[in-house]
Amino acid sequence: MDDMKKKALEYHVMDGKPGKLEVIASKPCVTADQLSLAYSPGVAFPVLEIAENPLDAYKYTGKGNLVGVISNGTAILGLGDRGALASKPVMEGKGVLFKRFADIDVFDIELDTKDPKKIIEIVKAMAPTFGGVNLEDIGAPECFEIEQTLIKECNIPIFHDDQHGTAIIATAAMMNAAEITGKKIEDLKVVVNGAGAAGISCSKMFLAAGVRRENLLLLDSKGVLYKGRTERITPEKVEFLIDTEKRTLGDAMVGADFFIGLSVPDCLTPDMLKSMANDPVIFAMANPNPEIKPELALATRDDVIIGTGRSDYPNQVNNVLGFPFIFRGALDVKASKISEGMKMAAAMALASLAKEPVPEEVRKAYGRDFKFGKEYVVPKPFDPRVIEWEAVAVAKAACEEGLAADPITDWDAYRSTLKKRMEKYWQ
């Protein structure tokens, strides 16, 4: 860990330049004539065009390829509430991933307030700047109010990645794990440990994917959410209260087919794993230390499918498989929002891609081959095909739902555009 700390800190000051992002002009400005076009007096002409037709902002400015990554640092992944300023390295990191995987530009904005109404007011006022907004590392339950209000009041995609990014990738993983084990999604008995933003979003998406309501148990730090419980029940938890005699995680795991942990390290014991059904699936997502270590899970049962949020184990459920490509598709059709249908389209695209033969680029990036099965249930982020499959699926869903201000009709041409756009990143 000391070696990782040293490398990480050195990385962030590499070449004597602090941080991970910079702003680069996309038009030349080396002559007096170019200066007059970039600024006064020439800039007046696009101003007047946009004032006359607001959609021209997508033509004459970078709005259509610009996402605001916005946080107040109250729920930094694995680190908790460290404040707005301390969240800046994470938000810059998100910017790097947006650019590297989907060629999307980012302004990271850290807001020094915990008041959800202030955050809503600030983001709403800034909305004209962006083609979309990625909310990040904002704690529950405030994140629910912030996102839902902004979705209603803004006409650009608003997406809280801590909720939906995890849910989309986990749903894709669940679909494929069910297929590998020969089980039907509607028959799966599912345990979700952790009722924060990600846990609640995952639970909702699992239900949308076909898990039956009576087969899903959601737990928080006090145990199972059961009907009659009154302790620490927020409005977001109410819909998951269920008639059951089960109270603890140990109770919930008996006979379960699928476990997803968005909670704390080492809370899933070998005995709990032994009590699960045949061919159990475990996605232990606590970072950096999962709910059960993969080595321990595999030593306990040889029929288990195990995944984590870490890159050094098989089956990494990583949000980078989601947000860059979801925003790419949404931005390219000028979507007004990211709908539930668009999210499900992203999950289904990822699930389908994992079944395709893996190209040479992926083998080189990871130093090994991959084949659909117990150790490969979702694609790898360095698979150059992800943008074609996922962004196209998201854009199609937006068009089909009437959410696209600029619908695409030639999908083959769009795929070609995406491939050409990303060529420089794969050379």
C-alpha cells in the first residue's frame, strides 16, 4: 500500500504539472484575424444565432460534448465524507475516463455545501453550460432529491453515477451469471446488502430486469428491510419493505442465488456462502476490501461465481463500463434525459457483448484471453467495441422513446463515426 501511495502521488504531479485535466483550445488563435474571430468582434455572430435559436449552441459551442462532473464530496468512494475540495482528484479522474473512453470533455465542479436545495439551485443555474451533468459522490438520501429534482427541472441528461452506473453494470453481470448457471432471472433469490444510493438503484434495476419482488431482500446496517420495521426507514427504503421472518444477513443468505454487496468489508462469512443455493453468484463491491475475498469464496465453494469492484480480480463490476458510453449516446442525439429504458438498453448491450469473441486489443491490454463464462461475465473497459455497442443502444433507446432532439436514422454511419472518433485512443 505504501508503494501504491507513492506511485499515485507521483502520478498526480507528473512532469511538474499538478492534476489530471487541462483546457486546450480547439480552434487556432495565432493571428490577429483569428483573434477577432475567436473573440470580439466575430464572436457576436454566434451569440446572435444562439439567441435566435438555442439549439445552435450545439453547433457553435462545445456544449454538445461537455459534461459537468459535480460533487460535494460527502460520499467519496471508500472514503466517506471528506469534503468538496478533497473530492477534486476523483472528479478530475472521472474527467480522464470520460475523455479516454468516449472522447467527452469535462469541467469538474466541487460545491462546498451539503444543502440539497443549494446544490439543485446551483446546478440548475449552470445547466446551459453543459450537454449533460454527472453527479458524483453525493451522499444518500440527499442524492435522491437532488437528482430527481434536477431531472424534472433541466432539459439535459442528469445522471447520478453512484446510483445508476453500478446498477447498470451489475444488472448486465446478473443477466449473464444467470445464463451461465442455467437459472431464470424471475426465479433468482437476490440479496442486496447496502441500502445506500447504489444499493437502492441496483434493487430497482434488478426488479426491472425481471427479479420478482418477493425474491429480493434489501439490507441496511440494521438488517433486512421487513414490513413492520420502523428504525431508519427513509422514503427510498419503503418500497423494499417485505413480509419475511428473516432479519439478519445470515438469515437472508440461506437459499439465496445471488448476492451483491455495496456495504462493508468481510461481512459475508464462509458459513453464509455455504448456506446459499447451488451455483451461487457473489458480487462483493465494497472498495477497496470486498465483503468476502475472492480467494476465500473460491476456497469455500468451487461452484461460486465471484466478482468485485477491483481490477485485480476477475469480473470487475466497474462504472467505467457505463457512464462514458451512456453519455456518448445521450449527447449524440441531444437527449433531454437518461431514461430507465436507456439504462436497461446499456445493460443489455454489455451483457450481449460479453458473449462475443474477445479481440486482440483486449488480450494485449490484459495479457490474457477471455471467454464468456464464470470468470468473464461482463466486458473489459479496454474493449474498443464497448462504445459501439453501448452508445448505439443508448442512442437508439432515446430515439425510440422520443427523448432525442436530434434523432439518428443511419445507425451504420453512426457506428463508423464512433469508431473513427476513438481511433486515436486505441493506437
